[in-house]
Amino acid sequence: MQTMEKKKPSLNPVLRDFWTTRARNKILYGGRMSGKSWDAAGMAVQLAARYKLRFLCVRQIQNKIDESVYALLKIQIERFGLQGEFRILENKIISKTGSEFMFYGLWRHITEIKSIESIDILWSEESHALTQSQWEILEPTIRKEGSECWLLFNPSLVSDFVWRNFVVNPPMNTLVRKVNFDENQFLSNTALQVIENHRIQHPDTFEHIYLGEPRTDDDSSVIKTSWILAAVDAHKLLGFGDDGQSRLGFDIADDGSDLCATVHRKGSIAYWCEEWAGKEDELLKSCKRAYTSARERNALIVYDSIGVGASAGAKFQELNRELRANVQYAKFNAGSAVLKPEAFYQPKIKNKDFFANLKAQAWWSVADRFRLTYQVVNAIKNGETPPPYKVDDLISLNSSMPNLEKLKYELAIPMRDFDNNGRVKVESKKDLAKRDIKSPNIADAFIMGFAPVQAGLNINPDILGQL
């Protein structure tokens, strides 16, 4: 009887060009069962067996070695029959050529990684969760001539750092490749059946899970990304103007790493925004910048009056006297009590029982405008009758606005939270820092520009009755 010849193990041939093309950044993303990590492990083993290289293998959380790609590398070493070429240690893999694989969890060990030298290849698994702060440490650490960064992930959200900065807007010398299960030649019939069953039974999640499409919305966000996207140039689609008050929201930097930001809106349309470094000892300079912008636009300044911003009103008053002008300004204290506490926000639920503070009330007020705009825009685009609306309840982002992309991203960042009495509040800066996310300065300025501020509350007495 003739025996069948054993098939020689190989990498996925459809990814051959991806792995053999030299590039600083190699971005490999797609859905589940696409074989991304399996192929990366195979390529890494092949390279390590031929050359002397240092691999830094990272992922967000790694409490033990088995949670890293350590096990996957062991499998590929055995699969290619290279057991004699490698030493498998408890927390490291070393080849006869002198190649070395090191394994770290980013969340706990990012500061240790900063001091590692002579890395040839950074292999980052689950890179959808990679943060800007982590990348700012990782990127300069991988500085050896000819070094590469492999970022592998299943996309999560369109607002994720890696998606925005390596897929949508990749840096120079970056190779981006999407791969899904339909290009994985090593899938079993059982796996293919599982995928097909999911396609039939759960079509709403199929594209995200198996076709590598990022989700637009995070259900925990106060303002959903899909609502924000629908608001871009909504005034042009719906044909409304900018009748109404001209306002400039002004978020004041708290410390050296924080930034100042201003956003201008007139009526329901946001036209302009900017962000700049303004240190605490440069408050007058920052206030003058915001004041000049407001004066040019005949706008009321609504400024953050907590902390460093507490004295901003006095600065504006000085500028008014110096320039013999009458730029109006109003305080916004995010932690203060809600406006119109006895009014009903929802049937049978008063403002004071729904919102924890003014910040929450302001964010929800803006979220309501975005949600209604989304409903109206989608209905019109689909040829349907839109829900009843007033222009004053809508919101539009002018597409020519500077920093629009950053504004869209920042508006979708803060998540819903609750106080001890069950009232809604917005994720704090401290909680954002725990997620390794910087303060959304432009978004905060935007919210202040649309905040439900009333005469007699958080308003400078000089302008009462003029709003």
C-alpha cells in the first residue's frame, strides 16, 4: 500500500508579501479565526531560527506567561520541527542563533519596557486596546535600525487609538493588511460551520466578529459616535441657519500636561475650535487668546470656573476695561447643582433626581441634540418622515471646522456613570486617566458652548439681563 506523504507545514501564502515586505509598522487586523496570531508566530519562529533577533511580545494584560503568545510560539516551533533550535525557558524563549523572545503585559509593566534596549521586532497582540500614552512609550523604545512594530488586532471601535492612527490615517512606512477567515487556508470544516451558523443566527454582529469591521458606537458612551457623524453638516442637509446666540466655550488647562481649548458656535451650528498649551502661570495669556476670539465673533464666553479658571472672569473684566470693550462672559462650574431642579427631564423624573450635577445635565442636553439630529438626518436620507423637531433642539458640526476629527473622537470618549443615589454623571478626569485617556479638552469646551446656562446662575453680574 502506498503511504501518503506528510504535508510540509507552512505559513499562510496569502500573507507572504505582507511578512516579507520591509516596513516600520506592520498592521494586521481582521475578524476572528483569520489566523493572524498563528501566522505571526510562525513568521517569528522562522526569523528567529535564521537570524539573531530580539522580540518584545506584549499585550494589555498578562498575569502569567500562558496569557502571552508564549504557548503559540511553542506550538509553531514544534509544528516546524525546530525543537532542536530553541530552548524553552519558564518565561523566555531563546534560539541557537541568539534570538530572544521576551513577554510583557503593558498595563503593569510599561515603565519597565521603557528601559529595554536593542529590540528588533515589537509584536503587540490585542492592539485594539493600545493607548496613545502606551504608544508614546513603546514607539521610541523600538529604535534599532531596521526595527519593526507588528500590531495585530480584531477591531473594536472606530474611536480606538490604533484604528484611527494606523488604519484610517497610518503614518509613513506603514503596511496595513486586513485578513479574515475566508483567507485562512488552515480552517477546519467545523470552524467554517461555526462561522456560517453565526452568520445566519446573528447577522447583526457577524461583520464585526468575523469580518473585522469596527463598531461605531460604544453603548456606554454619553454621546454615540453614530450621532456625532450624522451631525456633520446637518445644517446643510436640513437647510437651517445659525440664528441664535454666539458663544465661545473655553476649557482652561489645569496643569502643565493639560491643554486649553475653545469652541465657537452660533445658534445650532458649531463652526470653529482650537487647542493650545497654556500653563497655569500663563492664564492671562490664555484668557486674552480666548477673549480676542470671542470679540472677533461677538460671542459670549462660557468658561470653566473650577481650579485655575476661577480667576478668569477677573481677567476678562480687566481686558474689557483696558480695551473699553464689552465682551460678555459667564461661569460654568461643572460640579454645581443642576438648573431648574424641579423641572421634569423625563415623565415623572425631575432634573434634580436624574442628574448628579451641572456637568451631567450639560452633557445630556448636548447628547439629546445629537440623538435627535441623528434621527432626523437618517429619516431624511432613507426617504422617511422625520420625527417632529425644532432647529433649536438640533446640532450641526461644520465640516470645515479645524480639529473636527479630534472633536468627534473626544465627544464620544466620556462614559455614563452614576452617583450613590443613582443619578447619572459623566466619567471624571480621574476615571479617564485610569483608562489611560487624556482629558477631552475640546469636547469640554464644546459642551460649555452649548451648556444650559441661565442668567442669575454662574453668570458674571455685569452681564445679567443681557443674555
